Amino acid sequence: MKLYIKYMVSHRCKLMVKEELKKLNIWYVVIDLGVIEILEDITPEQKEQLKINLMKSGLELLDDKRAILVESIKNSITNLIYNTDEVPKTNYSNYISEELGLNYTYLANTFSEVKGITIQQYIIINKIERVKELLLYDELTLTEIANLLHYSSVSHLSNQFKKLTGLTPTFYRSIANKRRANLESM
């Protein structure tokens, strides 16, 4: 049996979910981003208690099939942007379709209806958030960041970044460095 959890996006979330399952004596096979595979069916009482416990931590147990599908799409995108250094062998639409085993048009329409934005817009937003994070770390050059996130060029990355944030990546990094310097001098 699989359970689907909304907002489960990090290793810390996985650890928290493991603890909640342990408290309720629910034995799992796998815990992945947004998905728990458990050994056997759980009682309605266990499911309700898990739902309550997860809510206290900002997570949500999903029941709605469309919401589950959207979370699966989001988790697939998050995994691709944050957890892999590999360039997908196909474009994003084919990658997501293959990952979830469903027709991309169906996935795209469902995602847009539920989220109010396209999958492509969601990908761009998440890539720019990842760029911001990498700029704050100040360990990679802009060229290295562009390559890591599979941008065709630094110019393409810079244009998307400015369109979403109103700032150039270089200016964003300089602001972050100034803040860091101010904090260190205190």
C-alpha cells in the first residue's frame, strides 16, 4: 500500500515521517519524497492519527487522486533539479511522463488545472530557486551553475533569473555577500 504526503521535500521530512510511522507501529518498506510504501493496510484510526501527526509538522496526507498526481509531478521535478547531476536523456516532458508512466498531455492538463500554472513554469520557478541557493553558497561560478542546471547558456539562465527576481544573478550574489560580510563583522 502506498501513502502520499504533500510538502515532503527533504531528508529531514523523511526522518520526521519515519518517527511518526514508528510511533503508530506502521511498518514501511520505502520512504521517498512524497511517498511511503507500507507493508500492510492500515486501520482508519491509524490513518487519521498519522494525518493529524503529520499536519503538526506541516505535512499533509493526501487522499485526492488529482492532488496525489500533482505531488508526484512536483516530486519528480524536485528530484531532477535538486538531487541529480545527470542531464536527462530526454526533455523534461518525456522525463516526467516516463517517470510517472502517464501521458504528458494528461499530466500537464491536470497539473495546470490544480496548480494554476504550467509544468514548465513550475520547472523554471524551481530552477531559479536552486540558482539562488547555489549563488548564496558562493562555491560555483555562474557558468558552473548554468551547466549543473542544464541551461543552454549563462545568458539564458541570467534572462530567466532576472525575469523572475528582477535582479541579475551577479547582483543577487553581491547582495548575499554583503549581508554575509555584515553578519560576520558583528
